[in-house]
Amino acid sequence: MSSKFQQVILSEIFSWFFKSGSNVPAFFILYLYCMKIIIINGPNLNLLGKRENDIYGNESFSDFLEKLQKKYANQEISYFQSNIEGEIIDKIQEVGYKYDGIILNAAAYTHTSIGIADAVRAIKTPVVEVHISNTFSREDFRHKSYISPNAKGVIVGFGLQSYELALQSFLT
Ligand code: DQA
């Protein structure tokens, strides 16, 4: 729920409470520090672990997500996947004024969807675009991204670790 600016203010408030010996419940402070991040995955990413293992690896996204959520337990990390372009646009619009960050792998729609690109441009929440594979070492049609010009940053080619790197970019 907090931007970096809010976090600085909160850390000042926290140190003031601490110095003054006030007993502010720790969970309240933790809640204020918690960032709300959503991972949005596009088409065919529900097949991770089964799909083209040489490119996308053997791990299912649910196994990976469980580990990520445990490792970053003090952050709120939610997840949405759809094979349908309009559903991805609806989700971007829904979270795009409430969340602190969106980690978006629009998969094949990256290379085709002006609708998703426009949604990313329309919202206030920063979007980090991620790809599991190095799209630039693959076919030419994967070199074009309609999303990149409107993304805060792009992380490409680190396997599922791309998602963690994107998450860290919001936390640092
Ligand atoms: C992908 C790369 C896309 O070109 C492809 O269509 C995908 C996955 C990746 O994460 O490497 O489905 O976004």
C-alpha cells in the first residue's frame, strides 16, 4: 500500500515512536510497510513446467510462486493468469490505481497487443515487463514488444528468476 516516499515518512514515524517508547503494534507497522504487488501472466504460462521445458524449465508457476511468497512473506504478492487478452486488460485496469507494482509477462500478447500496451500506458501503477526466455535470442517476431515503451523496466532471459528480479526492483 505504500510508495517509496510513504515508506520514508513511515520510517521516520516508526523511529519517532521507537524513541518515545510508545507501544505501537508491530503488525500495524508491518502492514504499512507491505507493498502490494501483482504478477500477471499471459497465455500459455499456465503450462509452465509442461511446456517446452528446454526454453521455460521444469518448474510449475504455482510451485515457484509458493516459494516466492514464502521468501517475501512481508510483502503482499498476488497472482493472475489468463489466456484471454481482454481479461488481462480488465485485470490491469482493476489493479492499476490500487497496487504498488505490476509484474507483467504478457507472453505472446507482448508482441501483438496494442490493447494491453494502452492499458499499461493508462494506469498509474508502475509495470515491470518480464520474460522467462531471452526473447532477443529467439525468432524475429519476439524482438518486438508493444509493452516495453510504457514499462518502468524490462527483465528478460533469467528464467523464473526474472520475476524475482522484477519484485526486487520494486522493493529497493
Ligand atoms: C515469453 C516469451 C514470449 O515470446 C512467448 O510467447 C511466451 C513466453 C517468456 O516469458 O519468455 O509465451 O513471454
